[in-house]
Amino acid sequence: MTESNFIHIPLLPLRGLIVFPGMIIHLDVGRDKSIQSLEKAMMNDQKIFLAAQKESAIDEPEVEDIHTIGTVAKVNQMLKLPNGTMRVLVEGENRAKIESFINKEKQFFVEVKVLKDRHSNKQEEEALKRTLLEQFENYSRISKKITKETLASVVDIEDPAHFSDVIASHITLKMSDKQDVLETTNVKKRLQKLLDIISDEQEVLELERKIGQRVKKSMEETQKEYYLREQMKAIQKELGDKDGRTLEIAELYEKIEQKNLPARIQELVVKELTRYERVPQSSAESSVIRNYIDWILALPWHEETEDNLNVLRAEKILNEDHYGLEKVKERVLEYLAVQQLTNSLKGPILCLVGPPGVGKTSLARSIARSIDRNFVRISLGGVRDEAEIRGHRRTYVGAMPGRIIQGMKKAKTINPVFLLDEIDKMANDFRGDPSSAMLEVLDPEQNNTFSDHYLEETYDLSNVLFIATANNLQTIPRPLLDRMEIISISGYTEQEKLHIAKDHLLPKQMEENGLTKGYLQVREDALLKLIRLYTREAGVRGLERELASLCRKAAKLIVSGEKQRVIVTDKKLETIVGKPRFRYGLMEQEDQIGAATGLAYTQAGGDILSIEVSLAKGKGRLTLTGKLGDVMKESAQAAFSYIRSRADELNIDPSFHENYDIHIHVPEGATPKDGPSAGITMATALVSALTNRAVKKEVGMTGEITLRGRVLPIGGLKEKSLSAHRAGITTIIIPVENKKDLDDIPESVREQLTFIPVSHLDQVLQIALLEGNNESK
């Protein structure tokens, strides 16, 4: 490098571009500092220093962001464009190096030193020049970017230094390589570098050409399609077409990768997506395949929530949400305890059976909340088609999975609490038997490979906690019933309803109707009256409606200004909500002949049943009235036959059945009644009428009778006992085998009742009948 004079000159930083000496090029200049530098250059000798930025992304470069070696150039033309930028034509003259920055505020102004080319061996330079020219000619043939005119102009250049700069300006180089060539002042080294670069570039171009030819020869129809689709995708992307099918398919591929599907499912869905690419969009099959892919991607395959196995927390939540229902709560807590110990228990399949309104559905929701699982519910009421459970086959437009898979999609996890509501309301017809399809769902040994016709692949349901609800077990097929753990919810007692109304229903309805304790107070005696005289149900749904009505009427009184505060007592209740809708049985006021008090169990809970017997002269005809069912009629016949067979021991005329017509009546004839538990009551009323002995008014009874007078066990003792307590009865005769059920009766009720277990009708008569006139009819 030889010394030369220093030059003061404006600097123009270039982004992504290097100008070599002898190179003529147009530049668009838009930055304020750069425009100032140009204007400064035009005012002087039109000379400007062009240096490349180290990082082209920098918008406001500092001193350290600019290469120190660049090119001194002359501005031949300058044109101001409408958008405010300047278009200039520059011609590179000499290499130069920045020695110092004189000004860098409004524009860059630098002191540079011109660098002259250094020559060594002229013969070597000439040899390198010829070799480089030959390589450049080969390069121009392969790349097809060099025009014939450019090639002809390069051939005529004699000076090796100028020749190397022209070659460098025409071949494709990385910015770092171009800067390296610019900084090399030794002509021989510069030629050698360019020779190495152009040789490497030729090898790359030759390899690309060979690969292109090989691909062209071996490309099959599918590869051709793929290539065209990629081109289409690129075109759509450039045009901003976001609705193109290619983009849609690309997004689906991305979703499949992100979903982390099981290997067999991923293979299946990729195969379907490949089909989707080939099928025309207008085809009906296209929408079927797309729906199928969407279903596969929407289903949970690995996602699950972590169970909160804190038994005490779960117990607290269940008690907050529901009063009573101890057996169900205990079973759920048992499940949690075992899960906590083993951490591998399969989800149990519980079936909550009970009348409407007892809280079966809301209990399932509380179970989900207590263990922090997602909750999903499907209703099976009225389902007649097997495809509703197993799904439709993908042979037509509109096919979809069954309700189980639909529920799993809503759940979004593989371990939800899944409620199968109204499982006893399923039916079957010519479309199949849905209850049979449920067998696989509800079998813990099979449901890890549940098969849905739509998916055509097995799906694991073993982590799901299934809870079914039913009103009546009689309509559930035996094989299906066998797969479930039955938990009976018989209904709420009066005391339980009172707690539920006070702690849950009334606060809820007051909040919904905009009332506070300052506006409305409902006394406990009023709630009890509302339960007894305005509702007749096992659950609390009707009670909630009555409380809602009470709140609305109270709101009206307050808003109209009639009352500032409403206090509801049992005496005021009728004036607010109207006349009572129902009555409940009360014990007789005096001991009666031919009338016995039985205890009945209904869907609405327990009640007392007064059975009356009258005798009239006749020919022994037995009449039964009161809308009795077949079982109850047979109980009356059995009692009648037993009394005939034991007439002598009971001090009854053996020929009574020939001389008297007997009429047995059960009041409330509009209400259907059935069941065997009125057997001993009917027998007691008959003996009372035939022996003229009164039945004790404080005694109630329940039990089935046989022809030999044995007393058989019955069900619903808890509800029957509560109805007896409500009616004022103090002594209850029960079958001896029902002693085990006394623990179910609330202690407060049990303490006020006397339970007498019996095994034979003679014991019943001895307890229930008063000593009196024993003359037979």
C-alpha cells in the first residue's frame, strides 16, 4: 500500500450493497443524514465516499457500525423522487480508508486516505486473469444471469486490477466476501480470492443443476402435485390469500404435529389428510374427511386434570352442596381414599337411583368439583338408536360420533366425571338397542378399548368416572344393571327437607329475587308447613318452586309499599301463598273398631294408610275398593283366608264368610296403591270388625302376611317411621327382620317412637287390639 494525500469527503453508508471501483450503479437514498451528505457532495466536487454498514438492519448507524474501507465515487446524476427519496447515479473511482470522522451530527463527513492497487509479478497476474476469465465464462453459462454483452465487455479489459473489480461486481457473493475483496489491495491476492470463490460457486451451481435434472427425471405424479401445491402456497402467501386450501392443509399438518397423538391415530389421520388433499373440494367426500380430521384433533388423547385427592376437602365440599345422602358421600370418599393409596384404580361406575328432584344430577356435579375434574353430562332419555351411543359409520354426509365421544370432546380431558342422565329412559326399536351398546361403555374390563363406529379406532374410557342416574331400576336391562354399582337415594325426610330449604334453597331464591334478610324472614314452622301442605314429593324441586313463589310475592309486597319487611310464620303463610294443596295423614282421634292404621311408602316419601272394614248381612262376598293394585288385593285375600283358617282360635264364628258381606276400603280412592306391606294392617282391621274389638289409635303397623300368619319384612322403614311420627303415632309394629333398618332412622325420631318387632300375626293382634267385647259377629 502506498501513501497518498488525505481527502475530506462526505460519507454515504450503504445497506446490503458494496460498490467497487469502476462500477456504475443507481442508488435510492432516503435517510436524512445520507441526503445531507449527498447535498454536501453536490455543492463541492460531486465526490462522495461509499462504505457498507456491518449490519444492514440498523437504521441510524453509528461510527462503529460502518466498515472503514470503502470506495470514493462520483455522483453523476441526482433526481428527487415524489416520495421524498433521492435517486442517484454513482461511479466508483478508488478504494479508500476512513482515517477519522470530522462530522457525524447532521451528516457524516470523513477524512479518507486513497488506497492504490499493489502489483507484484505481472506474468502471474496475467495468468490468474486468464484463468479467472475462463472460469467466469463457465460460470455465466451455468448461472444464466450474465448477459452476452457483459461477458464481451469483461473480455476486453486489459488491466488485471480493473478486471478483478468488474468480475467481483458481477458474480453472486456474500457481503462478507465482497468486503474482503474490496479490502484486498494486492491485485494478485484479489485475483486468487475471486478464483477460489468462483470455483466454489461453480461447483454449487453444477450440483444444483444435477439435482434439478435428477428430480425432474424421477418426479412422479404425486411429487409433481406436491411441487405445484408448494408453488401455489407461495403465490397465495405473496398475494395475501389466507383462505386458500393449501394454507388450510398446512395448518392441519401443524395441528397434528402439535397434538401429540398416539402413533396409530397419527398414522390414520395423516392418511386421511393425504386423501383430503387429493379429493376435489366440491366433492361431498371432502367435507366428510374434513369433519373426521376435526373430530380426531378435538378429542382429548393425553390431556388430563390432576385429581385433588384430599378426602377431608372433598367431604367438606359434598356436605356444603348436599344435606343428607350419607351413603353416596361415603362411597365417593372411599373411592378417593383407595385412589390416594394405589394411584391406579380404574374409575368406578356408580348408578344413583331415586325419584325426581332428590339431587342426583347436582350430586354428580359436586363430586366433580370435590376432586377437581371436568364435568360433562349427556341425557339418555328417549334415546332409541344404537348409533346415538356408538356413532354413525362414515358412509354419508352428516355422520358423526356417538354421544359418548361427543361428551369426551366437551370434557377436553381423558378423566372427567361423566354423567349418564336418565339411563332408565333408553328404549329400543328397529334402529337397534342402545342399552346393549352401553354395555361396553360401562364395563371396567372393556371400556379401555371402546369402539365408536365413526372413529373406526378404539378409545380409552378407563380413566373416566361414570355416574348414571335412574328413577326406576325395573326398566334397566339386567346385563347393564350388573355392570353398575347401585346406590339408592330414597328421598329426603321432612327434617332433611327443612335443612335443605333453610340452608340452600331459601338463600338461593332470595338472592335470585333481589331480597335480603332485612326484607324477608321465613320462620321454621312456616317452612315445615310449606313442606307438608304445599308439596308432595321425594325431592325438593317442588319445594324450591314454592319458595320462589313466596319470594316473588314478598318482593311484590315490598315494592308496592304495602310492607317494608315480610316475616312469614305458619299462620301468615296461607295469606301469602294461598290455600294448602295437599293434606297429610293424622292418627285417629279415638280407638276405632274395624279401622287400622298402616304405614305406606310412596315416591313422595312416607305416609299413613287408614284401612277400614265394614260388615253387612249377606252371602260372604269380599269387596275391595280404593284403587288397589294386584299385590294389595292379594294381601287382602291372604289375610281373609288366614282368618277363616284360624276362626276358632280368634273367637270368630267359623261361618262368618257365609253370613256376612265384607267390604275393605282404603281411603283416597283416586290415588293408586299397591304393595304387600299392608297385609297385617288388613288382617288386624278384619279381626277388629269380626271380634268387635277396637284398634289402639296410637299404633301403626307395616308388614307382609302369609297364609300361616307369618310376618315378612318390608322396605322403606325410614320413610314410614317419619310419616308415623308426623301423624302423632307413638307405637309402630314392624317385622322382626326389619330390626336392622332401625339405625337408618334419625335418632331424634327414634327416641320418640316405640318399635315392636313381631314375627306372627298373633303378636300383632295382641299388641294392636284392645281387650273388649269378644262376641263374634
